Amino acid sequence: MKKYILLFFCLSFSVLAKEQNLEEMLETFSINSYEEEKYELQQKGLLLKEQHIRRRDFQDGLVATAEYNENHRTGERNDYTKKGTLQFGPFFASAYNTAEKKGDSVGIGIEKNIKDLFYSKYDSQEEQIKWQKKADFWSYQNNRQKKMISLIQLYRDYKNTLYELEVKYQESKRLEKEEEKLKLSYRLGKAKKIDWQAANLGLKNLKLEISVSEKQKKAYQERFLREFRISLPEDKLQEIPLLEINIDDFMEDYGKAELEERKAKLKMQEEGLKYSLYEEKIPDINIRYEHISKNQKRDAEDVVSMKLSKKLFSDKYSSRKEENEIKEEKLLLQQREEEIAAERKQERVNYDNYLSKYQVAQNHFQLENSKYEIKKLEYDLGKVDYIEVMEVFDKYLEAKISLEKARNTLAAYLYEWKIRKVQA
């Protein structure tokens, strides 16, 4: 664990000279995420519990007790009894000493509930531990997937903001030169005032948009550090690759972790109910055997006893309550299975929509780019005012940024499917 933490700090809390990519960032997060640490602690806790259960009747180790009793009688000699006992699971040893000085009595023996030989609470607990491990595994996978998807989406949004800043900054530099040229031409009487004003206002608006995007960029950087403990290199992130995958091959993995976790927890409940029903139906049959040696009398005796215990006319509240909870959980599981089946169909539609929007954005950008180039040429030929150029420029800039966002949305969406694959 220590070497993982050291690796994490080296990777994520230092500013890297090279560009980070999404795959590296996901690996860094996976190594030392809160979910990873939490899962490790859960496994250690279950291991301790499992070891404790396997000790069965010997969980408390050797238990020593001492008793002293006095019986005061008016006008008679007081009686007292001293007793010491050692208990180790079902085995015990006792020593008695009384006031009559008849000598010590020492007994050794065993006491066991016969019912536990066939099916005990420890058997039930071991079975529940098995399902608890599976529930924890799928819970870990589910939470890990959600966090990694959140990281992918944050990476996507951050990349969009970086691209928007880059494009607007480049265009602002170009527009500054154009505005200076128009300003000079206007003063020399070679350009209209409206043309210079159009360029000037366009430049101001662009700078305002850059300022807003800078604040958004900073907010995203803070989220990376706060939610994922990742410190970003300044403006150095690689593109999200457009994976060539068939999402139908991953469709069964959608919602699988959540459903498997619910099923494992349901098995735990069913095992708990099984033991409750056994407890209610089968009586306790305690068999006790003790060999007692009396030192002074030099004699001994063997005592065998049996105690039968059974609840009669019980309302069986515990098992009935568990049965009702299991029925409720099965109903919720069925409902969630139906919801996930519907969500899978919707996700297929979402993929088609993202792909379609990307293709439309490509065509739209080509169109707006052509319009912009034509309008600039028309302005150079004196056919239109510069305000018309700025109107087309705004649409061109919006189309250029929208194309990058559509691409990143599709790429991030495909990456989400990649990390849903779980090797159980």
C-alpha cells in the first residue's frame, strides 16, 4: 500500500512536463482512490470476522471466574462456598471448597447444544460472510465505475474549455489586428465607423467570453484536486481518443455491478432467514457431562444431564419480519432489473444521437467555415460591411467550438463503456 501511495504522489501531486492522457489519469485514480482504500479496509474487516467465526465455540478463549458465597444463620455457624471455574468453549473445569472442611471437589466436563452439531449460528455466519464478500466486491466495482465515469466527464468538460479558450484566444489576437487596421482606416476616412465599431465590440465580447472560460477552467482544476486528488499540468491534456468499439458487446455490463450487489445482499438475507426458521422449529437440546472428584473422601461421581428448551406459541416475529423484508427486496430487485433493461435501450439511442450530432457538427462547421471565408472575401471586394463579417464570424466560431464538443462528447461516452467491463 505504501508504494502505491508514493507512486500516487509522484504522479498526481507534481506538475508533469509531458501531457497527461485520460488513460493515465484513470490509472492514477484507480491506484489510490478512496474507493480502493475503502474496499481494502472492508476486506481486512471481513477477514478478521471470518477468522473470529471459525473459532466457533472458542471465540472467547479461556474464561476464568471466581465466586464466593456466605450464608449467615442466627445462632448457627455461617456457611460459605468458594468456587473457581475455567471455561474453554464447551469444556470446563471447576473447583469447590466449603466451610464443612469436607475437602475440595474438582469437576471437569463438557456441555454442548446438540442442535448446533447439525446447523449452528456459526455455519450461518460463514455462509453470510461468503455473500458479504461478493456484495462488497460488486459495491466497490459500482462505486469505482461511477467515480471513473465522473472523472471521464470532467476530463471531457475541461478539454472543451481548454479548446474554447485556445480558439477564442487565437481569434482575439487576429481580431485585435483587424480592429487596429479598421480603427486606422476609419481615422483616415477609408473605412466606415460601423465597421470599426463592429470589430471593436466583437473583440470586447470575445475577451469577456475568454474571462468567463478562464474562471470555468480554474473551477474544473479545483474539482480535479478536490474530488480525485489529481493536480493538472497547465493546459497539457491529450485528446480523448475515439475508440473503435461496439457498445453492444458491453451492453450486458451496464448496471451489472449494481444488480450483482443487490443479489448478493439478498442471498445474505435468505441465509439469515434460514437460520431463524431453524432456530424456531428445532428445540435446544443441551447435554452436560461432568466428572467430579472429592479429594478427602477419595470418591468420585459422574453427572449427566440433559436440558430441552423450545418456545411454544411464539409469534415468530423475527422470521416473519425477515420474510417480509426479503419479499420487498426481491420486488425492488425485479423493478431495478426492468429499469436497467430500459436504460440499456436508452443508452443505445444515446450513442446513435451522439454519433449523429458529431456528424452533423462536422457538416455544419464546413458550411459555416465556407460562409465565413466567402464573407471575408466579399468584404475585401467592398461588397459588404464588416458588421456582416462579424455576424458570420460569430456563427463560424460557435460551429468550430460545437464540433470539438460533439467529438469529445462521443469520445468520452465510448470511454465510459470501456471502464464498465468487469472481470469478476
